[in-house]
Amino acid sequence: MPKGDHLAEFEVYVMLAIAQIADGEAYGVTIRQEIETRTARPVSIGAVYATLGRLYDKGFVSFSISDPDPVRGGRARKLVALTKAGQRALAHSVTSFTRMAEGLPLVPAPGGRR
């Protein structure tokens, strides 16, 4: 994997959040909520959008526009999806991280044993 394709910690969080959000409904606010819920850390929406821009520039995410919400004045959303390259980069980063953590007592063993 080329040097520029390695993911920073927050980029991994954003990409994992996109992967976790069901039915292709990932957009800035839902990504932020997913990260905050799973990490119990506050996240600024600006950090999410800046990271999405970097991931787009790397070819790891794509954008589409949703239909407007079916209410008067309903807004369309800019939806985010992982590209094939993004899926590969995320899998590589998670696999690398998991390999580095193997055998450490801070990582629960399979089946919940430490």
C-alpha cells in the first residue's frame, strides 16, 4: 500500500462509522453520532467534514445526494459511501492494527478471556 494510502486514527473512525451505518444513510451528522456513541468521545462536525474531504481526495469515499425529506422544506443530504479502494484501505488498516495488538493483555482474547 503506498505511503499516502495509510489511514490516520480519525480517518479509520470515520470509515468504520460509514461501514456501520445501515442502508447507505451515512452523512455528516450520522457519522458524528456513530463515532461519539462507540468511542464515548466528543467529535466536532467540522472534523468529520474535513476528514471526509481528505478521504474523498484519496478516492476512499464517494458522495451522492439523497432525495429531499418528504416534509415541507425537507432537505436533501450528501450521503457518503466507501469505495472499493476505501474498503481495501480500511480492511488493511484494521488488520494491521489487530496484528500489532495481538498478544497484549489489554486486548480481550476471543471468547472474552483475558
